[in-house]
Amino acid sequence: MMDTLTKSRIQILPPEEARKIAAGEVVNRPAALVREFIDNALDAGSTLIELVIDEGGIRRTEVIDNGGGMTREDLELCWYTHATSKIRSLEDLNTAETLGFRGEALAAAAAVARLEILTSTGGREAWQLEVGPGNTTPPRITQTRRAKGTNVRALGLFDTIPARKRFLKREGSEANLCRQAFIDKALAFYGISFRFIQDGKLKLFLPAVNSRKERFAQALLTGTEGLFLYEITLGGTGFSVAVVAGGPELYRNDRRQQYVFANGRRIQDFSLLQALEYGLQGWFPNGTHPIGGIYVSIDPALADFNIHPAKQEARFVDAGAIHHAVTQGLRDFSRHRNMAGTEKFSDGENKLWDGFAEGKETVYQDQEGKNEAAGSSQAAALALEALLENPRSFAPLPGRNPREGDPEPPLFAGESTPPYGDLGVDGGSAPRLAGRVFDLFLLVEWKDRLFIIDQHAAHERLLFNRFMAEAIPKQELLVPLSFTTESEEDDRFLSHRREDLAKLGIIITEGEEGLWYIEALPANWRLGDAETVKEILKLKTAGEDMAERWAATLSCHGAIKDGDYLDDTTALALAKAALKFPEPRCPHGRPIWTELSREELFRAVRRL
């Protein structure tokens, strides 16, 4: 029996080795030390926090605070595994409101670096602890002097674990990661002052401010970019949300300046980042993204922060409610913001478009339409002329017949009457078609302004509003279009959303495993078979915005194309309609028109 035991392949690791391995779940690089040390400083009630790093944090990572400090008795225990002042039992996890609660951070740091802690509770008596790395030297506590607060310093990270040290990045890269962890904490706690010192130089100072919007601009933006930030607050059962978001002036080509915080922690939550994008859909052109932060404050009993070693993820009891609140709140805000934004064009009490005599609408398309045949361009142009001839009837595309007895649809989705009213021409002044440029833009002169209007974008917006206001008619196919899905995810989407697709004019039936048939499509659908299937499957990422996404697709393919020529009457009617839109952007976020005042033009050629 003893011989069997001595040959066992399973052995218990010595405690010091086990601690080093477990520490890797919490401390895998200097930025992890930054995150954990600042969490402790915040939990201690600090109003000023300073981060100091040397050589990317590898040689030294130190956080200095003016918080409550620790007594000698606390200092003796704080570095042991699972030593914590935050909870007393497993049940306390359901109500923990502090950033740290598992008692792992200091123990993990002491396992892989030399840990020094200098602390005082009142500024009269201070104590210093020296321990680690990995219990290679016995812990030592000495009396010293310090004002109220704590210094926590990790020196020589992974010096005793060369295998792990080899996987660290270059010093500059590690320093950047430390800076980002520092900014993450500063963004969440705007009422606290933060300082960041790298290799003896002050790199960033963020004094306390009064709002998340101010801190976001202070930490991440440059120049006057902060002028284009907005902050809104939302709420639901057991949670509240603050959202800081940039206007379309602050578009980015990536999502690096998008953040999600839950109870002060930055977390990775794709769903809420998606809500930020969905809520601001229409503000940002294709390929660009908004910047912003979503700050969730939630009852701890409704969230679990204990599912990730570094608490970088969270599980919410009702994630859907938070997602919906963010999406809907941002949609409402962007709609009102667009309406309010038109006021800068006011002339007396009437807005720019109030002076137009004719209440006619417009149509618009997108660049993808260039792939379509010339015949569809001609059909779109004819439909545009018909629509502009009688805008209140929402003249249908060729082949589309409105149902007899249908109520008169509104000019704009969500509006019962046009927001510009039915006023006459102001003082005899009327918009004048001044010309065309680049086979795409209409030039319109009105009062003291020159408007440059994207005829394609204007037509697309008009079609989009119409599709959102009316039911989309279906056209049965003589021969059903069959296709095979490539994944179970596609099958689930088509199966679960079949009724929703039918409302969009798409009738789909299921065959044997993975085989599907398209029985009907929206009237006048012009794409080929492969493109049709591709466009339908794209909708699986649209979530609750599927109707809007599909309306944008129909508008894009149904509008006039770049280079299509419009006669002067149609072009002027289209231009007038474009300037009346309450939301002067195409469904993909591009501005429909831009303008140049007489004064700006004269200044450009130095005639003032």
C-alpha cells in the first residue's frame, strides 16, 4: 500500500507554489496591480489617489491615497489569502457594494512581488509592512511616520518567476496598459482627484469635477471636443443608468472609446456596447462609431460580479431591461436633439424650413445602389417624380398599390403633421435651384445661404420615413428562392423571427434540415438571389431594430443613384423637401445637406 502511494502521479503542491500559481488569476501584469490597488484606495474613502509606476510598472507599481488607512492589527492580516474587511459570509456577496471583497489582491501581489504597505489611520501613528515575494523572507512590520492614508507598493514583479516575466510586453506597452486601467477608474469616480506619474514625470492630472461628462472630456478628449458630449440619465426597476455620449461630430473609426461600468467597475459587456450603437443609429455613417460611457448603478442583489477572477464581467438578473432602457433612452434623446438642432437656422420666430410655400417631400439612396442596373435607376426617378408631385399620398414605387380606405399616412415617421407648418413664402423669397455639381449634389440658394444637398441621401431619407410609416407590401415569387444556411445560429434566427420577417414583406418557409424557401419579398425587390439571402441574414444582428434596418435597406436600393439626372422641377422639389426633414440625416447617418452663408463665402474669397 505504501509503495502505491509513493508512486502516485497526483501530488499536493507546497503552499508557496500554489499561491504563486493562483496569483496569476488576479495579477497577470502591472495593470492588474493598478486596478486592484486603486480599488482598495477607493473603498477606503480616498479623495485623492496617485499612481506611480517605474519601467512600465514592472520595477515599481505604487498607489498612494488619503483614505482611512489601517491599524497595525489590520496591517498584520491584510496580506493573507482571503483576508477581507468587506464580507463575513457567502451571503454577503449578494449585498457587497465595495469594489474589492474577496481578499485576494494583496495576497496575490505578495506572492509575485515584494509588497510594501505604509499606512496611518490618523496621521499620528504609522506602520510599514514588508513581505514577499512568495514568503521568501519573513514579513516585517516597523513603526514610521505618514499622514492619514496608505501607500501600497509592489516592487520587482515576477522577479522570482522568470517564466511568467517573459510573457510581459515591452515597458512602453505595459505602461500604456497601466494608464488605461488608471483612466478606467478615474472615469467611474469623477468626484475624486487622480494623478498619474510615470518614471518620475507627471503624465496626467485629473482634478475632481462635477459630472461624468466633464471627466470623460478631461481624460479622453482634446481641444474643444468636450463641447459635443451629452449626458442623460435613465432608470428601471432596481437600477439606474447614466450615459455619456458624443454627438456625430465625435465619430471614431473604432470602438476603443466606448466604456461600460457597473457599480464603479469597468466591465466587458457586448450587449450594452451594442445598445450604445443601436440607440445612436442614424447619427453615424457606415464604418464609424460613437464614443461614450454607460454607467450602470444596480442593486447588488440583481447582479453577480464574482464570475470573473478580475471582476471584469458581470451577470445581471434582467440584462434585457437595462439594454432596452439604454437603447430607447438614446433614441429619444437623439430624436429630440435633432429637432432642437434645427433652431440654429431660425429667422425670427420661424425656422429655416418654415418659409417654404410647398409642403413637398423627397427621396434618397445610398452608395451601394451603384451596383444596380440602369433600369432600376429610371424606375426610382419616376417614383420620385410621382412622390414629389403629390407628397401627401406617399406615391408608391412602381407596382405598389395602396389599399383602398387606408388612412392618410404622415409625412414623417412618428409625426402626425409636418413640423414646419403650412406657412406661405416669407416676403416673396423662395428657394432657387442654382445648379448641380459632381452629378450628385444639388445647389440651392435661399435668402443668404447656399445649400449643398446630396440628392441620393435626401431620396433615401424620404423612402425610409415612408417605409417606417406604412406596411411594406409583399410580392409572391413565381418560383420560391431556396437556400441552405451555414450555421445553427442562422436557423434559429429564421425560425424565431419568421413572423417579424413577414411584417417586413419577407415570407420564409422551412424545408428539411438547413434548407429554407423564400416565398415572397417586398414589392419591386431588385437584388439577385445571393444578395437577397445575404441581406436577410444580416438582420440577425439587428435585434429590436430589425424594422429600421430593413427600411434602411429598402430605401438604399430603391432610391435614385449617383449620376441620375433630375429635371429642374423635380430637383427643386427634392431640395425643398430635403430642407424640411426634422432629422436631416440619411438612415446610415450621413448629413443630407450642408450650408454656407453669404458671409462665410465672402470671407473665403476675401470680399468682406
